[in-house]
Amino acid sequence: MRHLLRYAALASLALRAAALHADPARGDEGEAWWRAQHAARAAAVASLEREVAACEEREAPPAYDGVAGYVTRGRDGRWREVEIKRCDQQRADLEAARTELDQFEEQARRRGIPPGWLR
């Protein structure tokens, strides 16, 4: 899971670096730039979708709906309560990535970028 977060962070940094080198006012970005930007955003969304699915399968299965947690015996023999993880942070990250992708596509549409450049 941590490697997915690192991947998303690195992809975000790469996108920002590429954006700094292209000057939209001068028309520096071309088809390759738009394709790379879209592909990186789409890859981040796909990665986060897999992360959310894995988290839900592992941490928050449907059988735990409506259950706040469960009690188990620890290694020391004491009873302890374990809170059910709801994968809220992963879902929020996925929603943010989807929003960023949608905003990027909207920006491309407004700038008259051909839809084929985003495939």
C-alpha cells in the first residue's frame, strides 16, 4: 500500500515538473505533453481504484457494515477492541484524483485540444 502512495506522489511531482517546463502562453505543449499528462493522471486514478478495492476487501468487507469494531484477545492475554477501518482516506484520495483528471480534461476541452490527444 505504501508503494502505491509513493507512486501517486511521484506521479504528481512528475506532472508538476512537466507543467513548469511547458509554457501554455507560448504554446510549448504539444500532443505528446497532453498525452503524457493525461496518462499520468489516469494511471493515478487506476492505481487508487485498486488500492481502495484492496482496502475494502481486506479491511471493510460488507459483513462489517454497521459494526464499529470487534473485541479480540491480544498476545498479552488482555481483551482489546479493534476498530474497523473504513478506508475513508483511500476513498478521499481516489475522489481527489478523479476530480483532478476531470479538471484536466475540462481544461483541455476549453483550450480546444483534440480528444484523441487524451487517449
